[in-house]
Amino acid sequence: MLRTALLALLAAAQSAPPSPSRPATPSDIVAAAPAADWREVRAEDVLMVTLAGGREVAIELAGDFAPVHVANIRALARSPFWRGASVYRVQDNYVAQWGLRDGTPRPTLPRGVVAKPPAEYEKRVPRTALAPLGFPDPYASAAGYLHGFPANWDAASGAAALAHCYGTVGVGRGGPPDTGDGTELYAVIGHGPRHLDRNIAVVGRVVGGIEHLSSLPRGTEALGFYKEPAQDTAVQRVAIAADLPAARRPRFEVLRPESASFRRWLQARANRKDDFFIRPAGGVDLCNAQPPVRRAEPRRAEPLG
């Protein structure tokens, strides 16, 4: 009964048009955002990971922040390297990790892949390069958005780092910083492990299909590894969206953090005043305010002649 009442209340709040007596909800603001406030993700920046059963995970790559790692990932996706790859680690409230399981024959790295890339963990930028969150962050001097990705900025170093939030994709590595070449990737499927910020190369975030990773069975071995290869989820294909036929190429749009719509959305997230909420929070966590993403229709081929 309580569940039914809650669902009805939330549905009513989301469907009713804003009025002087009902402030706009975050969903209202996103739905009303004009086309100019959205940025289309370039197909060259979308990594498509297809899991067993045709389940697709779409990742926006952060090439402006980690160019060497992202170039490696593009080269790997355009080669046969990941044939035989699988999701072999799913740690509850932490990460899902995929690549070639230990013991799987490891092919030669494709031409152009940097075997020991630099530690692209942070980038020196002026604080003004970030679209500000506008609320305190416990991990850094300031927080906001860099090229549309949640990020933090440190006054002592003058450097920004992409934040580990739900859906963040990073590069698995060993002890030394130069051991992460992009062949092993993970996605955060739990509460944002911000202690990893500035310690691992962040290469993007999931913009579609995170549920296909977060709903996988948890591994029973240490750190969430599966005990047996038979428990793994096979990776059927990895591709760059730009290489797919136009009819199958997904399109994603991100609400620009610099836009007026995003600023209104952010304030609404921090100060919910619709019917369900009794007291506005007065603030919002960076990882709970990731720029909204929407899926657009594939482009139609132009007729000839």
C-alpha cells in the first residue's frame, strides 16, 4: 500500500505542469531545456561494449582529459585484442571490471598502443575552467564539471581530476602508475569511491546501459572476482560508435553544465520543493548531480538525388 502511494505521489509530481503553487522539478527542467542547452556526444567518443545476450553499455570517453589512455582504448576497440574478454570481477557497492581474465592468452598489443602510458590522473587547469558545482566538496578545494564530466580542483596543485562517481569508467592497473594501459577497464557500480580520485586514470563515464553491469551477480572471491571462468559474463564485442552503420549508431546528448537549464536543474536538485519533500537539503553532492544524459534518435540516411 505504501509503495503504491509513493509511486502515485511521485508520478503526479512529475506529470503535473509547473505552476506558482508547484515549483518546477528537476525532471520538468530537463524536459523543458532547449536544444541549444544540449551537447551531442561525438560518435568517435562513444565506446560500445556488448555483453552476452546483446546487452549494450555505452561509454562517453574523456579524451580531453586522458588522451593517451583514450587513444589506446580506441586502438584496442578497432583491433581483435578483446576477443575472449569478459566481466570477471563484480564487487558489491564498488566496481564491475572487464578485460582478459588471468590465464587467458594475451595477444600482442595493436600498433600504436602505448604500453606504459603516463599517469593521466590530473590535469593543470585554472579553476575557472570548471563549471562550478556551487556547493562544498569534501575531497578538494572546489568541485564542478570539466568538459561535461564531474571533476574536482585542488588549490595547492592547480590541477583538476575527474571524480569517481556512479558510472565512472577507469583503467585497471597494478602497483606502478604506468601499468594501466587501457586493456582492463572498470565501471563504478556503487557509492562513488572518491578516494580513488587522482590515483587512477579516469577515461569516461557510462551514458547508457549501466544496469547491465550493476545487476550482474557479485563475485564471491576476494575483491569480487569470480571463482571460475564459467561465472564470467562474456564481452561479445567492443566498438567505437563511429564505426557502426548509421542505423545502429546510438546518439547521446548531455545537458551542458554551462547552460542556464543546468544551473536551474542543479538548484532544484539541491533544494527539492515538490510535493514529496518536506525540507530542502540546501546542498548537493557532486556525484548526485551528474549532467543529465538523454538518448536521441539515430540519424536517418539522406536520400540520394
